[in-house]
Amino acid sequence: MSETSLSPLDRRELRARVSHALTGFLDRQELVLREISADLVEPAAALREFLDGGKRMRPAFCYWGWRAAGGARAAEALDDAAFTAAASLELLQASALIHDDYMDGSDTRRGKPAVHKRFEALHAAGGWEGPDVRFGAAAAILLGDITLTWCDEMFTRSGFDAARIHAARPIFDLMRSEVMAGQYLDVIAQSRGLTVASPREILERAETVIRYKSAKYTIERPLQLGAALATGDGDDSGPVNQALSAYGLPLGEAFQLRDDVLGVFGDPATTGKPAGDDLREGKQTVLVALAAERADTEQLKLLREDLGDAALDASGVAALQEVIVGTGALDAVERRIAERTELALAALEHAQIEQEARAVLAELAIAATSRQV
Amino acid sequence: MSETSLSPLDRRELRARVSHALTGFLDRQELVLREISADLVEPAAALREFLDGGKRMRPAFCYWGWRAAGGARAAEALDDAAFTAAASLELLQASALIHDDYMDGSDTRRGKPAVHKRFEALHAAGGWEGPDVRFGAAAAILLGDITLTWCDEMFTRSGFDAARIHAARPIFDLMRSEVMAGQYLDVIAQSRGLTVASPREILERAETVIRYKSAKYTIERPLQLGAALATGDGDDSGPVNQALSAYGLPLGEAFQLRDDVLGVFGDPATTGKPAGDDLREGKQTVLVALAAERADTEQLKLLREDLGDAALDASGVAALQEVIVGTGALDAVERRIAERTELALAALEHAQIEQEARAVLAELAIAATSRQV
């Protein structure tokens, strides 16, 4: 089916192309900032370092959405543009993480100080006036803000013509609103905790958060965005978009469920986060909601009391892990992950998309959901 | 020169058109949010109320930039589009203020609770888990974020064709980067305070902040943005853009200098802020920098010690006001305001722009700089 001469990229090559596009964009932005003031070199450097990592998942799905919808076949010359548009999603993600880390009080990110901590240190080292913490917060909020505007700037100037960018905008816009709505619902869910709702309600809420904050944002919308850039059709009810949705939504759920399992049972050496970190943060995941639904009185009491306790020690973490295993919640989530992944792969099989993209998307599905504990 | 049949709007009418455009946009966005979750009604309502006020200065300059460059003459049918694009700037401003209020710890905005305080109260009323303050912060950060993305969504979908929006994008993008850069420089300046630099450096920093955070953002760029939508030419070195810049930059400076004077000497009944609020916040304005430059040893000591003292009482405020008057800094700033305003009006006189726009822009210049103490 495919007539393109582009080879299917391996994942390392894709990451390199995405990083290259980001570097080019940041080089130009840094020139703009330097012209305003030398004091802006520091935030520019902070963003550059922040972006120098990550799995580039959203760009991967965006690029392969473009290829799936025949982008490379129609206009191979636009391969660079496709990578640039795809890479712009890393700026949205960076903005969200910079703000998230501050909101959650997470002090590290991939083993390095979070942005607000980096700027706290700058303040302290300068012996400046006012509290360090406040300066760190302001710098992180503003850096997240400028990064958010740079996402749409990079996307808009990716190299596609104005009409094509315009056609893809509805999906781009929806994706941004959805992820922020999902984040707010997540914050609300965490604040409400397990005490004020029935287990069924808690589960429904957790499912809504997963859908908007992860499934759509990480997989479905990036795929559809890439496809819209290929077809010039931003209507997400078209046949290609429907097919990508049938693959992307269950896969996105499975991906997040795997992440939730890792957040509770993951090895710090692999996850880069302390063991049981999600339990200390009190994250209201599907995993936790299923545990609450199935818990007996004593187990529920433990969940309610200890979940979200920032000072929880290793034995406290172990006790909560035991509840999650004992109630059968972990097994149930593993089943869900397997089911959703199969649904995604089945949808992929029947999707009317380019062959090469089909093969790569199948690979990506496995990679996204089978990460080891 | 003008062949348009549109009458020059009075300011009230302009505000009504801008509000109408915002209401229409928010109505559509609220439908999207409601479909995700009923829990999103509250943040949508918060934004709507937040936007229900303000002087609509940036939209006014954007709209009159469009008219100045012959927008109405070329395509009167796009009058609605021009108001919608202009109104989108209110979303950028709302996002900045929502984040600013949180960063500054300002608890009120136009006599109502700031957004983070509103959500703190929601948390408290719900008897939810975790600290109120943290929830308020997260809600304000996320609401500011979604509002920031809605700014470019509204601008992009204002009704101009894709090519024209694309042509105007470089100015739109630069405006956003500049204002955020200016805000960061402002935060840095406040942190560094008066102690670590020479008076000359302090003044230069304050002038840079004024240029990017106010003069360009509030007046020059909105004007040029409107003009680019009219001409389809986003190069800010073109003759119309140069003329609008020659008017907008000094006017923007004068506007901010007036604001700085009001922040120190303004009547709370008029400004809506406590008397001397800028002094308590330790704002590093041109006014303060000029006072520091001209101060004798005793005056400088007072400035260094009391500026930025959040607990400053009425007599403390009066003492600092006395320094600012006594050093001649207030007179110097008033002279600057007068000079800059005259420069702006002179540039306007020679600008090759539509007659009606010239008259309205002259009026706006007076309104922006002669607000009473």
C-alpha cells in the first residue's frame, strides 16, 4: 500500500529528529531573548536542559499519525515539517510538567532539581531579597507560560502551509483544553480524596481523569493531529481519525494504567521516582479506586488513613501495596491493561492506514504498555 | 482619506463589542468543558467573572491598529473578526493577571477575591483533604494555563482567513514572548532589590521592564497586530508598523509611568488597590529608581530598608512618598510622562494612517496617560 521511500524509523532515530527540531527552535528563541536581556539566558538554559530528555511519546504518535494518513506519500518533502510539528508537543508537555512539579511540590525531575528548585537555588546563590521559594515559584510559572506559548508558535511555524495548520487547529486546540481540564479534575479528585464519595463515583472520576489527562492527550490527539496535517482534514469524525481513535484511546488508557501500577510498585531505579510515590501523593488512580471498591472495612480504613500521607515510610507503603494486591485491584488493572492493549491492536489491524505505520504503531503499543515493574 | 462608513466608536461601544466577542467565545468553550465534566463549570465561571471587567486597553489598540491600516476600508465585513481578534488579547491579559496575583500573593482583584483565593474558599467550603492554599494555587495555575491557550485559539479563529492570521502570527508570538520575558525581568529586579546594583543599573533595568512588560505589550504590539491583520504584512519594519511603533512605544512608556505614580500616590478609591501598595510590594519602578539615583545617604537608607516591607503602615508609606517627592523623582517622572506623550502625539500627526484612527488614537493617548491621582 505504501509508496513512500522513507524507511520506518527506529525509535532512537525518531528521538534524534525530534531533539534536532527542538534545538533549532530553541536556538532561534534564545536569540530573541538575549536581545531583550542577558538575564534571560538562565531561563532559556533551564528549558533547554529540561527538554533534553523524555521518551518523546507524543511526538512519536503525532509523526506516525502523519505517516498513517499518508503524509509521507503525499508530500515527502514535508518530513521535516512533520517532525517539527510533532516535536512542538514536547513544549506542551514540558510546560505541563514544569507547572505540575511546582503544584505537586515535587523537587526532582529525572534525577535533577525541578525547575522551581533550580531557581530557588539561583536566588539563594545570589543572596537576593525576599523568600527563595517565592522566586522559584514565579520563575517556574513564567517559564511554563512562555513554553506553553512556544508550543503553538513552533507548531504554527513547523513548515506546513497556513491552510493545513489551520485545518489541524481544532484538534490541537481541543487537545490542550482536554489535558488542562483533565489535570484540574485530577487535582479536584485528589482533594476530595476517598472520603466524600462512593467507590463507584471514585472509580468513574479516575476513569475520566485517565481519559482526558492521558489517553486523549498522550496518544489519541497526537495521532489525529498528525493525520490532520497529512489530510488537511481536522474533523475528528473522519474515517482515518476514527480508526486512530479506536487504536489510540484504549491504548492511552492501558498506558496510563501501566504508569499507575509503576507509581505504586515500580522500581525506583527504573521509574526515577521514590518507591510508592503515588501513594504518598494520594493519587486517585483507577488502581486505588478499584482497591477502595473491593476493600473490606479494615482495608478501607487503612486506605483512607494512609493514602496521601506524605510522611509514609517503607512499611506504610508496603501495607498499602498489600491492600492493593489483596483486594485483587492489581490483578484487575493488569487485566484491563491486557484487554485495552488487545482492543488497540485489533483496531489497528482493520484500520485503513499505511502499512509501515501499522507495523510501527503495533510496536509502540507494546512498548507503551509492557514497561517492566 | 478614509472611505469607510464605520463611525468612530466611542469607548463604551468598543468595550461592549469586545465583551460580546468574549462572551460568545466562552459560551462555546464552556460547552466543551461541560461535556467533559460538571466539575469544570466552576473554573469556567471563575474565568467568565474575571473577564467581566477591565479597561479593554489592548483590544482597543488592536482594533484601532486595524482601522489605522485601512482594515475597515479594505474589508468592512471583517469588522466582527477584528473585534474578536482584538478581544482575544483580553485572554492573554487575564492569564497573566491570574498567575501574577498568585505569584505576588495579591488576594484581591478589582475588589473581588483573586482566583487562587476563590478556589481556596471552594476547597474550604467542601471540607476537602489537603491544604486549601495548595488547591487554590493549582486551580489558579491551571486556569491561567487554559486561558493562555484560549487566547491563541480565539485569535486564530477570529474569522480572518488562515493566510492573514499566519501573516500576523510573528507579531502575536513576539508579543507573548516579550511580555513574559518582561515579567521575569520584573521578578528578578524585585528580588535583587536596590542593594546589589548602582542606581544607574537599577534605572536601566526598570526601563527594560517597562519597555517589554508594558510599552510593547500594552500598546505597540496590539497596534501592530491589528495593522498586520489589515495589511496581511506581519513584518514589523514596514512603514505603517513603524509609524504605529513611533506612537505606541513612547505612549506605552508614559502609560506605565502614570501607573507607577498611581501605585505610590494613587487614591485607593480610584486605583482599587490599597494606598502605597507598590511600595509594600517593593516594585522596582522607574519612579523608585530615579529616587534612589537622586537620594542622599539618609534617603537612600530609608528606601533600602522600607521598600518591599509588606507590613509598612501609613506613616511608613508617607515617609517613602516624601523621599520620592523630596528627591525630585516624582517631578522627573511627570516630565517624562509629558514628553513621551508629546512624542507619541507628534508621531501620530505624521503617520500615514486613516484619519478616523488618528483622531481616536490621539484621544486614547490622553486617556491612557492623564488618569488622575
